[in-house]
Amino acid sequence: MVFGGVERERIQLNEETLWDGGPRDTNNPNALEALPKVQQLLFDDKNEEATKLAGETMLGVPERIKSYQSLGDLFLEFSHDGDPTEYHRELNLNTGIAKTTYRCGDVNFSREVFATAVDNLIVVRIESGTAGQLAFDIAITREQDATVEAIAANILRLDGQCGNDGMHFSVYLQVQIEGGKVQSENDQLAVRDANRVTLLLAAATSYINQKDASGSPHALCEGHLTDIDAKSYRTVRADHIADHQDLFQRVHLDLGTTDAANLPTDERLEAVKTGASDPELVVLYFQYGRYLMMGSSRPGCLPANLQGIWNEHMNAPWNSDFHTNINLQMNYWVPEICNLAECHIPLFDYMETLVGPGSRTAKSHYGANGWVVHHLSDVWGFTTPADGTWGIWPVGAAWLCEHVWEHYLFGGDKDFLIGQGYPLMKGAARFILDFLVEAPEDTPLAGKLVTNPSHSPENSFLSLMAHAPFLPTLQRWTWKLFMNSLPTASPALMFLRKMPNSVLN
């Protein structure tokens, strides 16, 4: 996040794999034995007893996950003569570049900031309209678990570890100057009398996958900086814009225009609140959503989490986790309808990482085949019920599979369907088939297959029995999964029939 200060600029940093915690088995050994007892209590309308027993026996051990964490902050402290005037700040959605400009005395200053997916760096370009007028100090900070040192006259390095046994992480900041000088002062860098300055920031963690956090963040950061050695700032910027526009310029939306388009965004927002017409503000909002998707979900990356790569907390609200009971799905309503289909891929890759732990949870908690995830997860493969009895919501996988089917419907990619999509849907459907239980004769849905237990984190309700052990919304996702899996199976099975038995086995 770029805050756009004049005397003091703050750029808040994130690295998508920086999570507290580590691999662990959270399956509850008491869950399977308690399951039929909880089901019967719910069928008998003994909801308080069922809730108490489920809370004691069916939650994950432990029942809470650790948080996704902010990487830290980059601060730039400027020395200017005179008060700032002609201040302007913008985020250009077409180029993916944040820019701040202002004037102090007779000197114009500008800063550009962008995160380049091409070179895996954050780039800051600072310029003055008059030679020798740039003077500022550079610091990187983090509120916990990190130290900073200047490892060269033009390089700062932050090193840290989440707790005593969590993942390691690093930030490298390299300064390139035109004119003037740069020098290290304790744990900061100082730029003096420069004309133009480029800051290259690399960041990495030791996270490799949900079972392995033994990577080398130093090697990764140094590799990113080495790879860019031969490239000029002009080339780095042009490469970033080309990559960004390859995605961004696929969609043009025209709802008409008014004079409001000439106003600052904050004034436009206030005007709309009082009833002003500003159709281009709607377009801006639409394109901003596409921009956020592009920035937080590229192939080879993790999917976008709750606050995404804009989280500024160590212990974030709702852990800034992957909330699989609506929020993760909402993040990914964007890709297909907004012509960003490849931005959907990180979600499917992440779902694949949940199949292994989700299969173990399905077996140990429900005696079921297939795979399950409840209402939240993390990068360590957490699939058990979390937080409280409202976390006993075993249809996260079923709902996520709606995205698999939508991706296939939009693109018609049978290779995706056969290689990744159908196995995900089949495993989720297999779990639901085993999890469904027939409602007894003396209940409102006698003879029907229902999800029991299946709490909702968001909903309370009344039924013919005062409360109900299953929810219509959960039944809906169960039904949609089955209906989507049937046509999905057809092209997949047609292909599989042509394969030799050795491959199928």
C-alpha cells in the first residue's frame, strides 16, 4: 500500500506466503465416535446437548489457526525547502503505477511505485525537476520478529522469523542513484544531493509448501536482484506495463460520461452519496476490482486471502485467512466474467493442496471418503472445524468446486477438466455422498438425505422442530455439486475410456 505522504512516505509491504504457524495434524481423535451421537441429538431436537458434545469432540485440535502477517513497512523521510504545493496523487489502473507529485519552492518532485510480476520486485522511482535536490533517509521496519541491517552502502536487509520455530523471511532494498551519493547509517540508508533514485525491493520467505518451510529467502531475494542487473529502469517499467496491460486491457466498459469524471475520486464519491450521476465512477469501481484480482492472484502464486496482500497487521482480523464459507468464493467471482481466467488458477492449485489433509479429515472426523474443508483454512493444510461449533460446516469443498465448474463452462478446457477440475469435484462429491444421512421418520424431512451436523457461521433460523440439524443453504451446495459433477464426468470419462488400464490404475 502506498500512502503518498510528502515529508514522510510509507509503503506497507506484504509477501503472500508469510504466515505464522507451521505444519500440524489438527484432526480430533474423538470426532468419529461422537458423530452418530451428535446426529441423533440433533434429530431428537436436543440442540443444546448436541452443540455441547460437538464443541467438546468435533473441533480441530487446536481449533484455531495462526495469522497471515504483514511483512513490514518501507519509510522514506524527505528533506524539503518550503511547504508543498500542487500536490497530486493517483493510481493509474491502466499502467498499474501509483504516482505522487508535488512542488516545494521552485522544485518539482515525483514518485512512482509499482509491483512488477515480470521481475518479482517492488520498484520505487523518485525524481526531482532540479539537479541535486533529492535528500532523504530510508528505513525498513517491522513491529516484531525482525532485525534490519545495512549490508552494503546501498543495500538494507531485513531478516526475521515468525516466533521461535516459524518460517524465515527477508527483505532486500537496493538503492540506485543518478548524481549525489548514498551511504549507510546504522540500520538505515541516506541519499543526498541526488537527481534520480530507483529503489528495488525484493522479498521472500522460506515457505515451499504446506509441509516444507526450509527454503532460503536470502537466495531468492538475491536472485531477483541479480536477474535485473542488466535492465534499465526504463526497461523494467516498460516490461511491467506490457505485462499489466496484457490482462487489464482485455475489457472496456462504457456507461457514458459526465463532467464528474474531471473531479478527484473522493469528491466524486461524496457527490454520488447525495444523488449525483457519475456512470464513469461505476466503471472505475469495476476496473479497480479487476486490478485487485490481477495484483493478488497470478498463476504460480497463492490465491487471494481475506485482506490479501494489503494486510497491515501481525494478528489480522479473521487471521487474514482463506475463509471458505463465502469470502474466498467472493474474491473469485471476478476472473471468468472479467476476462481474467488465468487469475482463477491459483484457487484451483490451492484446492489441490487441501485434498490430502482434507481426505484425512474426512476419514477421521466423518468416516467418509473424498475430501472436506470447513469454513476456513491457511497455507498449512488446515481442514478441520475451527473457532467454535459454527465451524462444523463441512461443505467448503463443495462450494469451492462451483468455481471449478464455472472455469470449465467459460473456457471449455477439457485438459483442465480431466487433469485438475474433475478430480477435485469427484473427491468433494464422494465426501458428500458418504456424509449424507437419512432423516428418521419422526423428523420434518423423513426419508430424505440431509447434511447432519452442518452448522452455519452466518445464519440462525427456526424450523418445525424449533431448530434444525441441517440447513437449506448447505443442501443447496450439495445439490449443485452433484448436478455439476454429472455433466463434468461425461467428457472426462469419455477421455478416460480411451486410456490404457495401466494409466488408469
